[in-house]
Amino acid sequence: MKRIALVVAILLLLAMGYASAAPTQWPVAAGGNGHYYEKVYSDANWPEAQVEFSRDQ
């Protein structure tokens, strides 16, 4: 029973990591430009990514 609870807990933690894809700010104080960035998982090349991005705007 403990093993099942451990597996469920690990799966929930992994799922939370994938579900929390909120944009992150790169602060000027850290050498950034104050813009927000979001990690996107895609196999698209650059032209395909541009088309996908323009569709989301």
C-alpha cells in the first residue's frame, strides 16, 4: 500500500510540474530586460513556430 501511495505522489508531482507553465519574468536586476518568457515544448522549426505564434496572438 505504501508503494502505491509513493507512486501516486510521484506522478502527481510530475504532473504539477508540467501543468505549471506560467510565464516567467527575466528581471532587469538579474541582467534581463524585464520581459516575460514561457517555455514551449514543440518540434516545430522556426517558420512553423512563427506561424503558430501569430495564430495565438
